[in-house]
Amino acid sequence: MSNASELPPSPPRSRGAMTFALIIIGLFFIGLMGLLYYGVKRSDRAGRDALPSPLIGKPSPAFDLPLLHEPGKRVTNADLKGQPYVMNVWGSWCPECRVEHPILTKFALTKRVRFIGYNLKDERQDALRWLEQFGNPYMMVIADIEGRAAIDWGIYGAPETFLVDGNGVIRWKHVGAIDQAIIDHQLIPALEKIEAGR
Amino acid sequence: MLPELGQIALILALLVAMLQAVLPLAGAQRGKASWMEVARPAAYAQLWLVMLAFIALTVAFVQQDFSVKYVAGNSNSLLPMVYRYTAVWGSHEGSLLLWALVLAIWTGAVALFSRGLPDVVMARVLGVMGVVAIGFLAFLIFTSNPFIRLLPSPGEGRDLNPLLQDPGMIIHPPLLYVGYVGFVVPFAFAIAALLDGHVDARWLRWTRPWTNVAWGFLTLGIALGSWWAYYELGWGGWWFWDPVENASFMPWLVGAALIHSQAVTEKRGAFRGWTLLLAIAAFSLSLLGTFLVRSGVLTSVHAFAADPTRGLFVLIFLGVVIGSSLLLYAWRAPQLSEGESEKSYFAANSRETLLLANNLLLAAACAMVLLGTLYPLIADALELGKISVGPPYFSLLFIVLMAPLVALVPFGPITKWQRENLRKPLAMLLPWAGLAIALAVIAWFVAPQGKLKAAAGILGAAWVGLGTLRFVWSRLRANGRFTPEMLGMTLAHTGIAVFLVGALLVEALNVQRELAVKPGQTVEVGRWGFHFQGVDETQGPNYLSDRGHVQVLRDGKPVTLLHPEKRAYASGGQVMTEAGIRPGVLGDVYVAIGEPLGDGAWALRVHIKPFVRWIWLGAALMALGGFVTAADRRFRNHRKPEANPA
């Protein structure tokens, strides 16, 4: 570099180098477009960023919890075996639950599958009032006031919804509010799979 | 009624954009003056029509017309008046409308301020901008119509995303868009030049001020976004390498390269092909950024809804615009360099070489950011699992690429064009380098922590700052002629120095504590004390807030009272933090409130952030540099050729 002032002026670039550079740019561009097209195609895949739940395909955890409406009665996971069921985790403290509630109610009214509520970390009075106000679509509501059993289920908030088959195996899970598209494209197909498998 | 008017205005704007694109471009190819003359009136008409649509939507927001679906989705009767205006661009449809409006404003500005341009150039430039407008207006009308009615009308709207209910959000998106979209002007000029088949100094004198202004606005927009994230997100950070941030940062990097390469091409005639390619790249990256943000292909804190139809539309548009530009470039660019004269050759030791290095480093940094941003997508496509690279990757590579750039900055202005004796600039800067090293050594010993980063920050900042000062001094001593162009460059380079102080010192000296405090308790952090007086509930216009009272003490003496807040917004139950900040030139004290811990105790997050404000001050100086440069009178002297007096 030190004697650079004696260097001849830089020569004009060759045609070959230019063509090469253009081909590289072109290939890069095509690759980028392909990648973005792939990205667009998968962008509506629901839960594409959710980590797959380790519980899918595993037996549902053992629990023994009281019913919300009759605290004297207790329900265990063995009681629920035999038929598939959908379990919806909710709480009166959860605003998102109100959003999904009418949609879930509509689904529950089809009587396609047993629909069970899982009342998480709630005051009993608040929970009952909430059901009175927004309607109770649940066949039964299990109350988990302390949220101990919820840890075994891998529940980290409400709303969450599980689909469990007749053998007590968790087949599908959704975190967050459910909308009609999720019911139509995920929950019902998963249910049909269970029904067909039998 | 008014929303329908807006709708009609948008459709008319699309038709006008078609006219503006087709007739002038065809006229310029065939030499038909009457066709070319359509360009300017069409540009104005488009501006008025898009503005009308924008006003219609704004009125719908101000009057709380919840029968408009977009208004119902992004507003609420409790929403304060200011945010009814900003809610217009609070979500997808409206922000695209803002995009279209900004494009129309740039188009109108080019039509207005470039009267001296030859008709053919003017027709082509406005024609290319018309093509871009077609794409965006069609996108608006066919996939993202903000004027769709919701009947029967709901009585109440959902709310504007609480994150956006903030003064910073009033001007951040418009500034960012003005910058982002502004790169359409150098792009249009580049395409016009490629269609025309030659590039000369005159062409660059027309383009340079536009590029500088757009880049300046982009700088301001990014800085404002960073500032907003700093005080609104409650994490105390100012840059997160989030996909949406990167989407605006990539055109910024290439824009910075473009500004420099345009200067070389204008003054020396060198780098012609490269300058054109950068102009295409800068706008392509703006489009890519729009795509990344609007398609939901990547997930980010900005969490926009994913809609494959929209994504596909922008992707096709992106492909057509960038693909055809590159094809045109491949076809025409080889001929452009044939016109390079003796003047454009340069030796290895010259300002041209330095600016080439600047360009390569900035372009490499942009490629690095692009790779990191798309990495989760690449990993997913290759089934490597769900991976994203995150700040460690970005920070490391960015520092590796920017350190040489910082080292070279002071050499640029004092090195001669074409050929320079290496000893001269070295001799000029050697004492200043010594001084910068001395300051860095002092910083090493003074800094209580993060010694290496503090020393590096001072070294870089002092080197760039002093080196820039050296340039100013030699100019003033030589003949005192100091053009706005030089002043702009000086300001922008000083901005780099100021930014380096902020970015690296805050990194080195930042103190962060997670505290659990009970009312009446005082906690000491270094020389600062925090006396927690308690939390009470206050009612805002559309939220309920836990408002903390924290007295800040310095060396035991009370300095100020801070009120960090946690707001629960009525409409969606979302909780937002509002940090309490005591700003200062030498550093901020930053308090954010966390969860109640029982027994009246609360979690408090306390940051001491030395020099953090210098980050945004530096960015503001860079932007100012861009504006001042653009104001150079040299750029405004574009008279028409003598044969065709104005």
C-alpha cells in the first residue's frame, strides 16, 4: 500500500466479471423469492411458532378435583375414560376467555363431543357468576383452585383447550382463544381422526 | 357516506396511477411529447385523491364511525382524541394507506420541485413512481380495504393496540414511511437512467438531494422507534434486532452506502453501475421490509396478523418490481461503464477506494442483517427446527463489520480524490489518534465496570469526532470555503461519534437491578437511592393504572419523584408498562414497576443508563447532516438545456 501512488490507474472491469456478478445477483434474488414464497405459504399455519406440546400423544395426567357446582363431588381422570372429550381451561379473571366463549358455546351445542370446563385459579363465587352471565355450555366444570393439577397438564394460563380420546390420551391442544377457523380446521379434523380410529 | 367517498377516491387514484405509469413511459420511449405531459398532472391528481381517501378515513376515526370495520377494530369510544388521529395508521389497512399517501406526496414533490428536468427524464421518473403506486393502491383496494363497512354497526369498537397509545407513535410511523418510501425517488431516477441508457453528473445532481432527505427521514424514524421502545416496552433496551426493526434498518444501511456512492459518481464519474444497483437495492429493501412486516412471514414483537393472500400479493409485486429492475440493469449496466472517462480512474490510495470500502462494509452489514432476519425461515425450510439467531449473532457480526468502517471514517474527508500519498493523511491524523488512545486509556481506568467496552466506545467516538474536527480545521485554514455539503457530512460524521458514545457506554456502564421493595423502604444502587413510597390506583381515560411513587436520591439528596405505571386497558385487558424516567445528558435513571409481591411489596426494575440519550442525539445529527447536504445550492441549479429555455 505504501507505494500505491506509483500504481497505474485501476483498469476497467472486464465483461466476464460483470456477467458473473449479475448471475450471482440473479441467483440470489431467485433464491430469496423462493424462500419468501415458502414463508408466505406456511404463514397461516396456526401455531407455527408454538412449541409442540410434549403431552400430545401421552396419557392425560392423573387428577382428582372437585366439581365447581358441587364441591362435594370429585372427578378423576379415570371417570372420564371411554369417550373422547374436549376440556376447556378458563377463569373469570381471563378476558380472552370471554372472546372465545360464544364460539365454544356454539360448538358445544352441536353435541359432537363431551365438553368439559376446567376452571383455573378462580374464586368459586366469581366463576359461578361468570357462567350465569355468559352461559354454561359445559357438561361439567372441574375446579382447580390452586392450579396444582394444571402443572401436570402443562397448562400455563387460560384459555387453553385439550382434546382427549377415549383411552385418555391427549390428542390435540390449543393455547389461547379459539376461533371458528381453529375449530373447523384443527379441532374437528382431530376429532374425526379419533372417531375413524375406533 | 364519507367512507364511500374515500373508497371512490382510492379507485380513481388507482386509475390515475395507471395513466401516470403507462402514458409517460410509453411516450418517453416513442418520443411523444403529449403523452409525456400527462405525467405531472397525473402525479398531482393522484396526490389529491389519495389525500382525500386518507382524510375520509381520519374523519371516520374522529367521528367514531364504528360501522367502518377498520375503525371498529382499532378504536374505542374511550380513546382520547389525539390517538383517534394516530389510530388511522394503527393497523394494517391504514398504515398501507399511509404508505400510499407518502408515495403520492413524494411523487407530487418530485413533480413540483424538479421543473428544470428534461421532459423525458421527468416522464420516466414519474412513470416509474406510477408503477409503484399501482401496486400499492391495488394491494389496498383488493386485499386491505380500510373502508369496508360492518353492518349492522357495532355499538362499541375494540381498542387501538395500547402499545400504540403513546405520543411517540404519533410521528414514528409517518417519519419512518417518509424515509422508507422516499427511496422510491433514487430508484425511479435509476430506472429512468437505465431506460435512457446513460448516466451523467447532471443525473446525480438531481437525485442526490432526494436520497439524502429520504435517508435523513429514515434515520429519524428509526431513532424515534428505538426511543419509543426504550420507554414504552419497559425493558430498558433501545434496539432488539427484531425482524421489524431490521426491516427498516436494511434500507438504512444500503441508503447510507448509496449516499456515499452517489457522491463519488457525481464528482468523479466512477462507480456508475454500482450506484444504480444500490439505488435499486435500497428501494427493493424498502419493499422487502414492507413485505416482511405486512405478510406476517416472521414473528416479532410487532405481532402483525398473518394473511397469506396479502403476503402473496406483496410478494408477487416485489418479484415483478425487483425482477424487472434487475433484468433491465443486467441488460443496460454493461453499456453504462463504457462512458467512464480518464477522470473516473483512481489509484489504490484515494478517496474513491475509501468510499468503496465504506460501501462494501455497509452492504456486507446489510447482507448480515438480512441473513439473520431470514434465518428462522431458512432453518424452517431446511427443517433444522425452530431457531432464531438473536442479538448475540447480530451484535457480534455488526461490531466486526462496523469497527473497520469507524476506523476509516476520518480518512475519507481528508484524502484526495483519485490519488493520494498515503503519508499525508496518516501524518495529519496521527496526533489525533494518539489523543483518542489516551482518552480510551483514561476511560479504561475510570470506568467502574465494562472497562473494555467503555474504552472501545471512547476510542471509536474520540477517533471519529477528533478526525472530523481535523477535517473542519484544515478546511477553515485552507480557504474557509465550507459548503452545505461539507457541513452535512461533518454533522453526520459527528453524529456517528455521538452515537458511539451512547451505544457503547450504555452497554458498558448500564446498571440493572430487580428489586423487591415495601412502601417506605429505600434501596441503594451505586450512588443512587430509591425510596419507594407506595402504589396507588389511578383512572386514566381508557385504562386503570397502578401508579408507583419512587423518590430518587443522589448521594442521599432527593433529586426527583418518578411515577412508573402499569396500565390495564379497559377494552382488551392488556397490561402496559410506562417507565418512570429521569432524563439527563450524562445518563438516565429508569424505573419500571413489576408485579405486586404480597405484603404491600412490589417488584421494581431499576436501570442506571449512562449516556443513553446520546444514541438518539447521534441519530438526530446524522439525519440533520442528510438534510443540510440536500440543501446545498449546487443541487438546485438544474436548468433545462439551452435549446429549450424554461
